[in-house]
Amino acid sequence: MPRLISAADARRQFSTILKQAASGRTVIITQRGQPMARLEPYAPPSATGDACSAWNRLFQTLDEGVHLNTRRGDRNSLYDRR
């Protein structure tokens, strides 16, 4: 069950509620008795299947190079001084 705390108390006890959120507890901050914000543990976004597929296609293209109707270009040739 989330902890309810007023905005005024949240300002005074910010480090305490921050530690509670970091340890896994959700804190709801209210103003005049109405919920205004939720403080909860941070969870980094996970990569979706589509995002992983897009990254894999990008890296494959970089490894294979791109044909530009001239010579073959790849990431290593960017630094060649020919």
C-alpha cells in the first residue's frame, strides 16, 4: 500500500521519502488532500523486441558496409586517408 504524504511534509522529509522509494515503497504526494504525484523506485526501461531488432539491423549494416556506387564503404574506411 502506498504511503500518502502532503506536499508540505514531503518538502520537509524529502530525503526520508526518497530512501523509502528507493527501497521499493511507493509514495503518493498530495496537495489539499488530492493526489498530485507519485514517487516510486526507478526502473530503467527495457528494450522491446522491435528496438532490439532495429539495433541488430543497424549493427549488421555497419559491419557489412554501404555500397554508394563507388568503392565499398564501411565504418573502418571512414578513417582511411586515401
